[in-house]
Amino acid sequence: MKYLFSKFKDVGLGVLPILLVVLVLHFSFAHFETNLLLKFIGSMAIIVVGEVLFLSGIDGSVMRMGSYVGDSVNRFSKMTVVLLFAFIFGLVATIAEPDVNVLAGQVIENGINVNKFLFIFMIGAGVGIFVAFALFRIIKSINYKYVILSTFALIFLICIFIPDSIVAIAFDAGGSTTGIVTSPFLLALASGIARNKNAKSNSDNFGVIGIASLGPILAVAFLGLITSGKGSVNPMASESLNIFLDVLLNTMLGMLPLLLIFFIFDICFLKLPKKKKISLTVSSIITFVGLYLFLFGIDFGIMEMGTAVGKFLATRSKAFSIIFAVIVGFLITFTEPAVKVLGSQVDDVTQGNIKKGSVIFAIAIAMMLAVSIFVVKIIFNLSIWWIVGIGYGLVLLIMPFSSTSFVSIAFDSGGVASGPMCAAFILPMMIGFASGFGGGVQGFGLIASVGLMPILVLEILGVIYKIKLKAHETKEYKKALRISYGIDMFSNIEKLEEEYNRRQIEQIKHDEKSKEFEKIFEGQFDAMKEDGSGKIQG
């Protein structure tokens, strides 16, 4: 009970800022429809319950599956087996990701002509391929920075030839994959493989998620390239089924493939005891129920309210919209529990030189800038390249000067800020806002902007840490020199003592000889003064 209460407290406090912002906006300016407001409040309650159940079950299901698979790689003599299953698990874990389903729904609803299943499958395939590549990098100890630079060079090359709207969706796809299903699974998988393959540094435990999130960008960009931005239309893709059945279908498509592939893997390789299988099954059922409630809450009222807020902002002044974006951007950071985990992670890696609170505050400022800059982008109808081009350009420019560990953690954290509430509320808000400025498609790219900022912030913190570490090393070096000089001064103390004692002995001998000479001299002098009778003369 204490565990559940703690989860309810964390999740409830997480969604509270968004709830308060909407309520203040409603009672002060917007006055939304009563039915919409009640649906939104009810959806918030459903999301809290769903997320608590999901987080309670995921430790014993998805994360444990990833750990079992990662720890088992030492049983395989061929690397191809490891990479094949890494691809399969990356694919099915992404299909189970709620953020991906939310993004796909938004893409279909806002006039992008592509089949929903094909869109999700392409994202999952991109993740699978790049998860396998990320693990190959760990096994072969390939420099992380070289991988990032070469991959981004290929991404930018392809993106030159596709429409800006597809570029924005591609980068959004990259940010949406690193969510509450994919991230813990991949972290557990990578950690197990790093342990069993004797990774050369602790930084190899990081970076898998960062590389995996580049796969969907390339996949969607490639899809846009081969279709020239005119994906095939599936009439059923945009049709809405009963919300209960629709969400149930999405949840089943998300969870069941992952479970099926894992139990096939278990039968072939792991052969877990019956007790562990039962525990995994029970935890998976809890995770399934939590995921269903979470997705239902999003579809029931969260996205609709986000769109309504965005449309309301489109009727207000530009200054009002930017100020509102600043407030929401700052507060959205505290709705994501993973930000706190990231802060603790950086604190540990830097041994307290970069504090947890500083990391969280820095990300909050970055999020504030990301959302407000994106609002400016919509208002003035700017190209998405002003954000992803300049933003990732700065990231790649700073990367050589930042600590390697910080670079890998930074790219892992790209999806930390762009979590469920960002995809479910902020993205629909931006799409609704953009509908008042020439079309909802302009709202895509928000997840990319939000995911970009933590990377930039952490790389800058990495540069600061490197400078502080260098200053500390210089200080310690000078201190060591002083100590060494002092040791050198006192290292000859025994010789000095021996020399002193020798001189003291020589001085004593010299004094004794001087006394003997004085006695002899005095005897001779007295003898010269004596007469023949032996009496001393006066």
C-alpha cells in the first residue's frame, strides 16, 4: 500500500501543473464548454490510475524481460543472433509505446496521407535496426561521437529532399519513441549486454536510447523520400471505431507482440522456471490494464482539451500566446518523472559537481524556451529547419568539447522531456494553435523541439563539468607538486642527520685532541721554567 501511495503521489503531482493551468485559463479567460472540462478532469483521473498501474507492472514485466534478454547474450556464440533479437525486441517494444500511438493518431487526423499501421511499423523498424546497431557499437567499442556525427550527416542529407512537414514529423517520431515502454526495456537490455560483453567504459551503458531514437527519423524521412511526401491513403485509417474497442485494439497491438516474442525467446533460449513465468504474466496483465487506461484517458479528453486550448490561443494576441507558452513550457518539465531520474543520474556521474536541482532547473528553462520558440515559429510561419537545423547544428558543434559520458546521457535524455503529457496535451495544443495560422500541420515538430533542448542543455553542462574537472585536476596537480616538493626537501633528512652526527663526533674528537695538546704544551712550558733542583723559579 505504501508503494502504491507513493506512486499515486508522484503521478498526481506530475499532472497537477497542467490541470491547474487549464483550470486557471478556463475561469479567467477561455470559459470552455462544461462537458469538455468535465471530460478533461475525468481523463486526468483515469490517466493517473492508468499510469500508476502501468509503472507498477512494468518493473516486473517489460524491464525484467529486457534484463533477461540482455543477461542471456553470453549464451550465444554468434553476434548475428544477438543483433537479430535486438531488432525484433526494438520493433515490438516501439509498437507498444503509447507516445507513438498518440503521434500516429495526430498525423492521421491532420491530413498526412499515410496508413497508420505502416507509419507505426516504419518507426518500430527504425528503432529495431538502430537498437541492433547501438549494441553492435558497444560490442565493438565504436566511438559514440563518430556514430552520432555520421548518422546526423545522413539524416540532414535525406531531409533536404523532402517537404518541411515530413521533416517535422520525422523528428517528432524520433522523440516519441523514447517513452515509458521503450526506454526501460532498452536500458535493461543494453545494461545486460554491456555487462556480458565487457564494455570498456561505464559510458557504454548509456547512449543506446539516443542512437535508437535516430532510427525513426531516418525511417520516416526515407518514407517521405520514396513517396515524395504523398503517402498512400487508407480509408479505414482515419475512421473512428468505438473508443473503448479502438483503445483496446491499440493496447493489444502494443503489448501482445512484445509478450509473444519474449515467450518464444524463452522457449528457445531462456527456459525460465514456472514461478518466474507466472510472475511475468501477472505483471504484464497489470501493465496491460494500466496502458489501456492511460491511452483511454488520452483519447477521452486530454487531446481534445489540448486542441481546444490551442484554438483559444490562436484568437488571442501574440504576446499572450508567447507568455502562456513560457508558463506551460516551464511547468511541463515537472510533469515528467524521468526528469528527476535524469537529474540524479547526472549528479552521480559528476560526483556532485553538477547538482540534481541544477539539472532539473536547466531543463525547465530549456523546455520553456523550446515551447515558446515553437509558438513563435507557428506565428511567423517559419520553417522547421530554423529549429532542427540550428538546434542540432549547435549540438554537433558543442559535442567535441563536451564529456563523452555527458554526450551519451544527453542523447538518451532527448525523449525524457517529450513524455506522455507532451505528446498527449502540448502537441494537440500546438496543432490547434497552428490551425489558426494556416494549418494544423505547422504544429508538428513540437516533440522534436522539446526533445532537442535537453540534449543541448546537458552537452553545455558537460562542457562546464569538463572545465570544472580540468580546474580541479590542475588544483590537485599543483597540490601534489607542493607535497612532492616538500617530500623532496625532507627525503634527505636521514643523510643530514648522519652528516650532523659525524660532524659532532669530529668536533668532540677535535676538542679532545686540543685538550691533549694544551696539556702537553703546558707541561713543556712548565718544564722550561724549572731549575736544576726541580723547584719552580719565581
